[in-house]
Amino acid sequence: MNDNKDKQIMLGNKAVARGLYEAGVCFISSYPGTPSTEVTEEAAKYDEIYCEWAPNEKVAMESAFGASLAGRRSFCAQKHVGLNVAADPLYTMSYTGVNAGMVIVVADDAGMHSSQNEQDSRHHAIASKVPMIEPSDSEEALEYTKLAYEISEKFDTPVLLKMCTRVAHSQSLVTVGERQVPDFPYEKDIAKYVMMPGNAKKRHPIVEERTKKLIEYAENCPLNRVEMGGTEIGIITCSTSYQYVKEVFGDSVSVLKLGMTNPLPEKLIKDFAAKVDKLFVVEELDPIIENHVKALGLTVTGKELLPVCDEFSQNLIAKAFGKDTADSFALSDNIPMRPPVMCAGCPHRGLFYTLKKNNCTVLGDIGCYTLGAVPPLGAIEMTLCMGASIGAVHGFNKVRGKESEGKTVAVIGDSTFMHSGMTGLANVAYNQSNSTIIIVDNSITGMTGHQQNPTTGYNIKGDPAGKIDLEALCKAMGFERVRVVDPYNLKQCDEVLKEELAVEAPSVIISRRPCALLKYVKHNPPLTVNHDKCVGCKSCMKIGCPAISMKNGKANIDNTLCVGCNVCSQLCPVGAFEGMVTGKEA
């Protein structure tokens, strides 16, 4: 890293990583989740900071707490649904407090660009009684990160730093500084850190008193600021909504920008309201600031004007306020939608084709293989949360019995299995449901950008690390039937699937083939189509490979996309695909 430059253009997430470096953070443990992933990836580039990918967010947060307890500033990051997983330690850490500062990034995904819901993480801050701060650009991301550690240590609390997709993935100018590393001695304190009921009961009043002090801090802290302009309209806002408000209104309105969104100030809001004719709140998702303002006895307009769903935009806000300039923020041309598809050569494609061919009921999980739900495969029928596929197939088969056991499977990725699939698998083994679980092992955490996990044998820096053997693990958990298949081999997949569904016993199938996008994966030459043989039956289109298209009634292959996986050639009844053919399937 070049520390000589005072100013740099940085992604919001990279700016947070820089803030961690300058704040003297020594330990980072995270689980990748868009839009939070780059924070830890960028921080790992600083050799002075120990960084790791943990199996899941709960483990990451507990590890970061241990580092804080030991007296070094620590950090963990996750996306909004990841904080659900880590909520257990978070809520109790509010009671114990910290030793050295501890900051937790939670990145919300309004608009659900890569998520199964768009929950508002401010609810976690309120419920856990932990302070939350929200930057609105990269400069604030860096500065707020450093300030978060000061707040953490001053008020003896973990601090939530809330990012969102637009702030995390936008770029702006930041001012970089130097690194300073504080060190706090570890001192044994059973009353503070051992949360058995007798001690926890004494810690709760401390949390409530801390909240009062944090409210006082919020009244005059550098995180919250008033920008007076025209007084006909006053807008209270935060995060990326602040940027939209400024772009739409400029200085024609007055703005109270809240950088600390839990706890919220009281006197500051009342004083601001007294200076404007009409008060509005502009905030994405739930009306948390709005409800707080109403509880103060103030008249305010918020969700009557603006939606509670989806992310905001300059155009949306301009239109809501009746601004004539609304069209200036819209794109001049309508951009056609591009539906998500599995990549050419994706190892999951052959497996899902086999599942669909066998009319299986497929309970899915979180990962890029969730795309097995979309046409033309249309195989997955449920996706809930990380690890839910295994628990769900157990319950499904327990109540349906023989009606479903021979045709219902769970599908889960290798990283998701390590995250939260093992406990579900233990439940199947312990309570003996006749269930088949398929682990789609593509040797990487694919959906979030190719991060390592405990099954790959490499750490966050790509260095050799501990490697968990999935076959040995499944057998150790009580599964006598553990099979491994190559998803490029459709005949093998079909035979093994039929065998395991027919057996009245719990079983695991590991579908193993590395992600086609991994740099070290060596591909075969692209296939070609012999148009003299092709009869235009479209059998090859059943797998939805983006490298295959129909032109003039004949199949065509885009040789810039094709990786020679040979799955399509196994579907062709007339042998029109030429190249490294290993077999056919009608």
C-alpha cells in the first residue's frame, strides 16, 4: 500500500478497509456476503492485519469478540441476512461490552440485487441496543470506521457500521492517513464477561444507562449535522438517501443528515423541525427515523410519500416531491433486462438437468446454484436461507413419508454446507429420515466472487490451509452411503441419483467439479456443431447453456463461451456436436 498519497479514489468498501488499517485493527474475521465482501478482501491486502474467512457469520463475530477481549481492536463483516446468523453473540455482547474496540459491518441490500430479502438492519441495532452509524460516501466510510472504534471504547460497546449496496459499491475521493495501533491489557472480569443469569441481570441496567449517554452524544456528535438552505422544506435523511436528496434539491431545502441512526437524537431533531415550515423524512426501507420523529410529537411526512419497498433513486425522490427535473435523472433509453443464468460450463447444470429429468422435488439453498430454479431447468422449488435445504428435506420427508422419499432431495453448495448445513445433516443422521442430500462441490464460494472456504485447502490469501474432507465428514456424522459424481457425466449422475433415491436410508451425493470460472481450471477446446447432422430438435437447449443458440433452425455454439464441458453432446440424439465426446444421452 502507498501511504504517501494523501487522497485516493476508493470504493466504499475499500474505504472501510482503509479505515480499519488506520484505526490499528489487528484481527478480522468475516463470511463473504454481497455487498460486504470487498471490505475483508481489501483489508487482507494489508499484511499488518490478520484476516480470515470464517465458516459463518456467528463464528466470525465470536472470533472477533475473542480478539477484542484479548485487547486488540477487531472487526467482522457480513451482509444483512448474515447478521441474523450472528445475532446470538451480538445481543449478548451488548451486555458484556468490549475490551479493545470492536466494529461490525452489516451491509444492507435494498432492492435485493443479490439477496433473498431486503430487511432493514437498523432493527437489529435497536433490538440489541447497540449503536449504529451510517456513512453516505467513501470519505465518510473511512472516517466513520475510525470514529466507530473511539465510540466502541468510550461507551464500552460493539458498534454496527451499516453500509448499503450503493455506498459499498460506489467510488469517491478519500483522504488517507497513518496507522496507529492501540493495545489494551486483558484483565479477568467474571462479572463483566461471564453472562450467566446472575451477572447478566446486573449488566442490563448498564446497557440502559449507556443508551442514555449515547443519546446525549448523538445530540452534538460529528456524525449528525444540519445543512441549512431554504426553510420551506426540511428533510431528515441518512446514508445513500442523503446523496439523492442533495442531488435533487441542492441547497433549496434544509437537511438534517443523520450519521448515527441508533440511538437517534431528540433535541437536535426538535430544534431542526422548529426552523422549517414542513418536515419530511427520506429513508430507505422501514420508517424507523419517521416513527422516532412522530414519537417526539412532531408532524412529519415520510412513507405516505415514499415507498417502504425497494431502493431509492434520484428520480424516485424527484418524482415523489413533484419536481419538474425528475426526467433528468432517468436514463434516456430503456435497457433490456438480462435474466441471470448459470455460466457456460457451470458444473451445476448437468446435475440439475438430471434432477429435472427424474421429476425430483428439489429443496435448494443459497448460492449461484439457486439459478437452477429458473427456466429452462426449473428444478429448484424452495430456497429459504443458508443451510435450510437439509432441515427442510428432513421435515418434508418425515411428514410425507414414502410419498416423497423416493423423489425429493436437498441441494446445497460446499461453502453453504460448511456455513450451516452440517447441523441439518446431523439432524438427518440422528433422527433418521430417508433423505438424499446433494452437496454441489464446486471447490469455491462462487456467488460472492470466488472466496476460499474450509473445504478448499486455502486461506483468504491463497496460502495452504486446513482442508475438510467432505466424504470423511459425512461418514463421521453417521452416513454409510456417501457417493461422489462428476456432473459433466450425465449417465453417472442419473444412475447414482436413481440408486440413492431407491435405497431406504439417509444418503449423501457429492457432485464434484470445480467452478468453470476458476483461473486454474483447464478447459477442453470448444465444441462445434455439424450442421449437416443437426436436425434442429433443440434437445441441447434443455440445459440453458448461454454458449448454445438456435440460428436458421440449427444449433450454434459461441466458441468464446464454450468450455468443452461436453454436456450438450450427451443430449444430442444425432451426434451433431463434435469435439471431445465421451457419451450420449437421449
